[in-house]
Amino acid sequence: MKLRTAGIFSVGLFFIFSITVISFNTGCGTTPASPAATPTPAPPPNQLIWKNGTMGTWFGQSEGISGGGYSSVAITDNITGDTSSLAVTSWQGNSYGGWDQFNVAVAQDASSYYSSGHLQFDIELSSGFNNCGASTINVGYGNNSTISTYAINFSTMSTTQFSHISIPFNLFSSNLTSSVTVPFYVTVCGSGGSPALYFNDIKWTGN
């Protein structure tokens, strides 16, 4: 009789122990899945405005250029290795300075560039450049009625080699990226009729 009781007791302990083990294993096997990470959107593609003596396109549109004097010259960009650059001629005695701008016929919504994009270019000063005593050069973009500008200090720029400039769009004077017909603009003042600045690899980048 005692043996039978002991057997029943042993079976009961085994049953309780089995339930405990099963419950424990079940709890360990139900770790919640981590939520899927939100993919980072790809930046918008570069918009090449001018490089190595050739105009680019603006959202697939052909560009024109207007303003003061400009020409493609055999000045090598030491940063890219390109052998042609854009020479911008200044106007003497005009407080507004000389200006040049690239134009397209149809306005484009470029707002996707505003939060993290940059206006980038390589620039070299001509020998003796003084910008009529001013210490900065205004560059910008916009449309036919309004230009958003940013003043860059040229005191550290060279007359013998190019410097690379990268300006975040959110530093410009206003956000005009929703309606752009002028993807690049520059004003400069100096000796009339002579090259003042050399540009190359002008572009909008998405980051």
C-alpha cells in the first residue's frame, strides 16, 4: 500500500515538473519581433549645370546663359582635371556688379534638394581681382523675378588654383526651390571687360 502511494506521488511530481518545464520553454520562445526599420529615401540625383566647357541640363532641359561677359577658356581645374573653365567678366563702376546666370525655359520644383542638398562648384580668382573692394561674392539661384543669394568670402581663395565650394541650400537667403528657372547665378565687380572669376563643375547635389 505504501509503495502504491509512493508511486502515485512520484507520478504527480513528474506531471507538475513537466508542466513547469513546458511553460518555461514556451515563455522563452515567444520573443516579440523587432519592427522593420523605415528605409532612408535616396537623395535626388545631381543636376550638372556646367563642367569642362560644356553646359549640362536642368531636369532634362537645355540651359542658356545670360548677363555680362562670359566665355569658355583653357584654364585647368586642378580638382577635377578638366581643362576648360567658365570665365565670368566683371563690370567696372556698377554698384550692382556684373552678373551671369544660367536659365531654363520651364520652372522646376527642386524642393527635394532643400533639406540636405548643396550648390557646389570649383572657383579660381583672376590675378588682381578685388571685387570693387567688397570681401564677398554673391552666388545664388532662383527664378526670373527673385534670386536667393549667399555671400562667400573670397579672402582664402587662390589666383593659381581652384577651391571647392559647397553651400547647403538651407543657408541661402530664401527658399525658392519650388519654382526654379535660374539654377546658378553670380554677381561680381572689378575691372570692366576682364575675366574676374573662373568656375567649373557647377552642380546641385542631393546631399
